[in-house]
Amino acid sequence: MPSSALRIRPLLALAAAAACIPATAAAQAQATGSIRVVVQAERGGGALKGARVELLGARIAANSDDNGIVRLASVPAGPAIVSVHKFGYGDERFPLTVRAGDTVTVEVDLQTETVRLAEVRATASYSVGLRNTGFLDRKKVGLGTYAMRADWERRGRLNFSDVLRRMRGVRVMQTYDGRSLLVPPRPSGTLRGCQPMLYVDGVHIHVDQKYDDINNIIPLGEIEAIEAYAGPAEIPAQFNATGSACSVVLVWRRA
């Protein structure tokens, strides 16, 4: 497969991004390529595991593996903007162009970011954020199961999977090598073969049921609230457009 490569350094200027995004030709509408991103810490700090790489506007995302590598498949041919995020590091965004049948390889160096935690945290800002997402309204209706940061912080050091295990309609399985996988809530019945769906800040995140450790998809320290729904009758319509989801987990990050 042909491939092309480029290297992105911190503080990459995006002023010319708009000029790099011409209208996509109709002939490329169905064509796809792929993006391979290698995420490293600045100044030779080594590979970064668990960095979140997203193709903006396309709802395609994945986390970097032990070698700091992310592969985004089935990317529409044409211009794209990629976002790279990891807690404790500065975010990076950069434009690129994907050609049909091509794999674009990008190396990204993330700068460490000083994180200051306040002694006292005001509740107004996150309450407004959760109200805007509809979380607070859905919690009042009570069809699903809901958890907020204060609920798990009282229980000491936990992972994302530990919180999910206490939520109705969510089933987490641990593999022999210690990974935690999000699996269908029922192994049989009318929902046989369906897969649970995960949304982060309203964006559907593809989870590879064989390889993705959900604790690496998003650290619990970044999460403000979680809501979970079991079965089509509970799931809000906007998060089950096809009607095929057997369970949905919605994650809302801290502002």
C-alpha cells in the first residue's frame, strides 16, 4: 500500500488550515484511506500510551497503544483535521490530506502541561455544562443510571471500569492480560450479537471489543459525569439513531 509521512512538532500553526480544505470531488466521496499517528512526549520522552486521536467532524477516534501508535481506518479521502489529546499534555491539531488507498503517517510530539488543581472547586461551571448536554434533564427523568464525579471520588482510587461495573445495564469483562472490555449486557436473546455504544462528549467512539481497554480510552480523572442505558426502550433517541444499540454509555468530560 502506498504511504506518505510527515512530522508535526508542538505549536504547529493552523492559520493556513482553511486554505488546505478545498471542496472534495464527487469521485472521492466514497473513497477512503487511513491515518497512522505516532504519539511521543516532547524532547525524546518516548511513546505515549492512551493519547486520544480524533478526526474532527468524522466521528472517528482511537487511543494510542503501548508504542504510542494509533491507526484510523476508513477515513474519507480528502482534507481532514486531526486532534491529539492526553491529560497532562497540551492538545495538538493539524490539517492533512488523505488520498484514496493511501496511509498517511504522522509523528506528533506532545508538550507537557502544568496542571493546577484548585483547593476549592466551584460547582456552577460544571452544572451549566451538564445542563447544556441534557444530562441533568435526563437524570430527572431517571430512565438510565447516572454517576457524577463526587460519587466515585468518595470511594477512593478507582478506574473507569470500576465505576461502570456499578451501573445498571453495563457489563464489563476483564481479560486474562488485565484489560477491561465493554461487552453486551446480555449474551443471548433478541439483542444477541449487538454491541454497546460509547459516546464521549456526544461523539460516538468506536471501541474495538477485542483490543481496546476502556480504562485507556478516557481516564476517570477527566470525567465529570456518566450515564448508562440498557435496551432500546431506555436509550435516548439521539444516541441510538439506528435503533440497533443494546446499551449506551455517555461520558461527559470535565470542563
